[in-house]
Amino acid sequence: MHPTRLPIRIRDGAVHPEFLGADDSGWLDCLLETAARHAGLPWGQLEMALQQPAGNGVSVRRQALAAFVLGRLYRRRVVAAVAPPDVRALVFGLASRGGERAVIIERAAEELEIDKGSVEQALFADLPSERVVVAPARSPSSAELAVRANLEMCRSLLMRAIEVEIQLAGRTHSLVRRAQRGGLLWSLLSTEPDAGCLRLSGPLRLFRRTTRYGHALGELLPGLAECERFDLVATLLLGEREVELRLRSGDPFLPPEASERRQSSLDVAKLIEPVEWTVRDAQPIAVGRRVLFPDLELVSRHDERCRWLIEKVGFWTGEYLAEKQAAYRAAGVSRLILCVDERLRCGEGDEVEGVRVIRHRGRLTREALEEVLSRED
């Protein structure tokens, strides 16, 4: 949702989300019941019903947020005796010859061997507003809907982020791995074994792929549920104003457990000769206050001193790659491969000179990996 439609207040340079909670359970239950009653009816009727006041004095923005989230839980499908495009082609063809509408519908029914009501119903059944509402397998409770709405509000706000900084304690590395799998532009500063400051670029820091990157940043939020404590500060650009968003442990926007993200598609084991290399999970590397997280380590079966670290990079700019390689060099790592998906370039005119990369679109290839491994340092 656009920030102008969210239930937020801006005061003293900070944005304050008006989270939904237990006090909203009454009208949220009403909204849930309304949606359930519309299962099997046209989608347009559900949209109109969710716009009606769900209770006395309910904020329009709060209800709009909950209705938006509820609408995403429901699906819609085309229900028609005959494919709507075929029905339209026949009806419009008959109409081009002239005649009354009722007669045209009757002729179409005869040719299609269905009743007239089915012709009328199928004619525009594939339009978004005419598709049939399909309820989810399990409807959320009002409390669950409130949390989902709060999470959606935070995600929408982060779509306008310039930069994000999260102070973390407990399961820090788990969240960093989640950021890495999501392809985010990140760095971790840490002075303690299981605590640190995770810094992330916001979508408005980039020149390209800003919407896609913003969604990926929002997908990081549920992972905060795994951390013992967190303090997130994001610099947002709302209109022409820079404001600060702050989210802390205990704010009601996280589900009880973090949802699982799909694993990285980096599967090097299938691309190398097992008689030549051993593939291992790589361990984090501390470089001063910064911590690096390579994905894999390749160890030569002929010489254990020959080791390569591989990191799969998601969204990227030339500057980000150069900084990453410089950090690895500072850690004494010379054999480093960065896997760069050309489709996720976020800068203008980005170059990667001086950085050893495998450029690819989608999955890596055996030839590209072997070509880099064969180079001399």
C-alpha cells in the first residue's frame, strides 16, 4: 500500500505506525465475517463490501489496511460453462449481423448447447471483478489479521527506505543469512559473538530494480522474530521529507515464528568434478568489526592449501562488489568467486573490473565455474 493510505502519524521527523491490536478485534471480526459470506460471489461484490464501515468510528485507513491484507488471503477464479473468450467471440459475431440482445443470447445458447443463463454468466466471467471469490483453507483470527496488517504496513514503509540499520542480539547470523538469501545489499558490523549492527541499502538508494528490491527487503522482517532483541532504524523518504522509522522488539508486527525462506539456488556440488574438489559450507569471517558470510568453500582434493570461497550475490552495484572484494582481501582471502546475476544489477553503468565474478542469468553453468577455477592468482 502507498504510505499516504497507511494509518501512520508523522511527528518531529519520525513516522509512528498506528498498529492494530486487541482493541480492534470487534470490527476485524466483522470484516472477516463479511469476507467469508462472499465466498462464491463475484470479486467486485467483495471489494465493495469491504469498503463499507465495519464499525462505528473505525478509522478509514485502519480498515483499508486490514481489507487490503484480507483481500490478498482470498483468491479468485473463473467459473464458466464455456471459456469466456469463446463465448464473446460467438456473441459479438452474432451481434454484428444485427438483432435484439435476447435473440442473440438465445442463438448463442443453442450453438454452445448450454442455457441462456450460462451464456450471460460466462460472457464476462474472466474480468477481475466478475471472477468468483475463493476462501482460504483457514481463515485467520482477528488477532492474526491484525499482525498481518501491521507487518504489511511496515513492509510498505520500507519500500520508501533509503537505508536501514538494525542492532541485533541473539541469532544474528541467522538473520544475516536470510538477508543474503534474499539478495539484499548488506554489511554486518559486530564486536560480540552473537550481536551486531546489520546495515542494509534501502530501495531508494538504488537506480534500478527498486520495487523488486523493496519487496525483498520487506521479506526480511519476519526473520526478526528469531532474534532475541532488535532495534531497527530506517531512513524513509515520504514525499519530499526524510523521516525516521523505528521498530523494536515487542512491536506487534511479527508472527510468533519466522516463516522459512527458500534456500539459495547456489548448488555448486552439481557443477564440479567430485574427484577434483570437496564442497563445504563456509564459516563466517571476521575482518575487524565487519563479518563476511561466504556461502561455500571449495577445497582441492590434490592440495588442501588450494581453497576457494564462493559467495552468491543478489542485488548488486559495482561499488558494492568492489567493497565486498576489498573486505575479503583485508581478511587475507585471495581465492574468491562472487556469483553475480546480471538480472539483479541495481546501479547505472556498473562495472566490475578487478573483481573476480561469474556472470550469469539464472543458474550457474559448469563452464563458467571451471573457467574461473582454472585461472592463476
